[in-house]
Amino acid sequence: MQSELNLSPDTQAVLLLCGELGQRGTASVKPLGLRQYNALASWLDAQAMRPGDLLAAEGRGTLEAAQTAEVDAARVAPLLDRGAALALMVERWERSGLWVISRYDNEYPERLKAYLGSAAPPLLYGVGSQALLNRGGLAVVGSRDRSDEDGEYARRVGEQCARQGIAVISGAAKGIDRDAMNGALEAGGWALGVLAEGLAKTATSGQFREGLVSDHLTLISPYDPDARWFAYTAMDRNKLLYALSDAALVVASSDDSGGTWAGAVEALKAGKVKVFVKSTGVVAPGNPKLIRMGGIAFPDAPWDDLSTLFVQPEQIQAPLFAASEPPSEKRCPTDAYSLVIETILTLLEQPQTEAWLAEKLDVRPAQAKDWLIRGVTEGRVSKLKKRPVQYVAQAPTLFNAAG
């Protein structure tokens, strides 16, 4: 198991710009979200610079001289001054066996860049061998609350993947994901788990130790090692499962709700990888509908040559999970947040409380809070330090010094 952190200058800079570095809720300037970081990355490219250049005096000088609507040096400079916080976190991550790579590193999965484009996470935290990042394999997904039959089915698929040298890619969550992963590992195969929360606790958990030590298991996450699980992070995480795979198998999905359903529908619409669906025995309620939407019935056992499934769809549509599209070509949103965020931004033209927003949207306060947290994470909503706490839509410019 790899345990030494050798951070490139680019990755150090990206961590300073985008990482929490143990300062969640305490930093005077919050880290950049994906949209904000991409704006800065585009500016750097236009200057023939890389993130690591911002660590040197000349690069900082170029940044401080920038006068553009997209890049606010007053917002970026304090983030780059967090070297002491970064050093402390690096020492802690090394003790836990964690590594971190950025989009500028050669080890970063080319599959994520190709499928996600600018929506590819700026950082990936991981534990285990990096060799699995570009290996591909079969993504096996499904509900946490699954039947015993579906759980055993996922395990048998994992075992067959192991025997045929095919890695299993899963969310490593309880249920179908872990059934398939355990089936592969127990049969001597390989598994890549993409977590919807931080790796700090999981990296030192005994349940994954054997697979990590043997370099047969790799766990990664695009989220800070101390980040908690949220419904929206699980939704976003699903994009990475499909992007890293050669084909996908949905073992059990609910109908019209949940992360498994949303991820499968989005992948079917994108048409980048084939999406297979369990259709034998007792099937989950969403499975038949996914097949009607274009999913392919997974072949009956015995599965003698699963590699024959890894054939790209005949007509590849737009890049999988594209970061943005022309207004006239936008896909139908597949999760509730996507449906309501524009309404939320309109309602938050003036600062409002979480309770006020929940009442306006006629939802539970906890649901409104989840949406607001996601909006803050994406840089679309600002959380104001007032009592009671209020939220306001971000200004149109990507870098807002007051935010």
C-alpha cells in the first residue's frame, strides 16, 4: 500500500486553493469551488502558467497585477498563504497512508478528464495503489437496501470479474456496492472504490485493510478527507463511477428516486458507456424502467467472458456528464437539487434564513439546508456570518472578494 506523499508543486498549489486543510468553518477566506477554480485555471493557461507557478514570487506578482472580472487576487492570495496549514495536513495524511493528486499530475485518471472535461475534480484523495486508477473495469451499482438475492448476485458478478482479471468499480457503500467489491476481493481480484465522503476514517478502518495492503483495493474520493457524507455528494460521486468504467451494471435500483437511479439515467442519456441492468429473478422496481430507457439486460449466468461487454455504444453522444451545455441543449436534470437551484438563487437575491427558504419551497428545513450546503460548496450561494445565519446568491462574477 502506498503511503508516502510526494506532492508536485501544481498539486500543492491546488490544495492551497481548493482544500479545506482542516480549516472548515474557521478560515477567513473559503476555498475555491469547482467553477471558481476552473476560471482561475483558464486564466493561468492564458498566461502560459501552471498552478505551481503561483508558489513563486514571479507568479504571485503576475496574479496580483491581474485586473479581470474572473480572477480576484485579493480572494486568491490568502489561500496561497496557508502553507503552514498544508504542512500539518500533509503530515497527518501521511500517517494515515493517504495520497493526493491533482488534474495536473500524470497519475490523474485520463478517463475522468475525457469523460468529465472541466467537471473533473481538481483533486483526488486516495489510499492504495494508483495503478487501478486507469485500469477500467465493470462498475457495479445498486441500492443500499437490497434483497438477499440481489446481494448474492452482485457478489457472484464480483467473483467472476476477479477470475477474468476485470476490476470492480463501486461506491464502496453498504449494500450492492460492497457486495460486488467483497466478491471480487475474496476471489483474489481487484476493486476500486469511489467514496461519497472523506477518506480519513475509512483509510484506517480494519474492514478494508487486507485489500489495501495487498494492493488489490484502491479507495478514492474527490472530497476533503474529513468531509461528511451528504446526499448530493453521493449523487455527484456516481458520475465518477461511470467515467472510470468500461461498462456498468445496475443490480438494483428504485424507481424515479435515489442515487443509483439518477446516476444510471444520466449515464444512459450521455451514451458514453453501456449500462447493463439485472433482469433475471426478482428484480428491483426501477430495473425494468431503466431497460425501457435504453439499459441492456445483463446476460444470464454463466458469465464466461465479461470482457465482451466492454464495447462502446455505436453512437456516442456528448461527453459524459459535460460541465456545461448551450441553453437549448441542456439535459433534463436527474436530481431534485438540479431542478430547484435556479429557483433558490432567485429567492436568495436578498439574504434570507434557512427556515425562510424552507417555507417558501414547502420542504423540510433539513432538505433546504442540504441544498444550501451544496450551493455554498459549488460557489453559487454565500453563507453570511450573521445571527441567525443567512444565505444569499453569489454575485455573477466567479471570484467575489466578499465571498
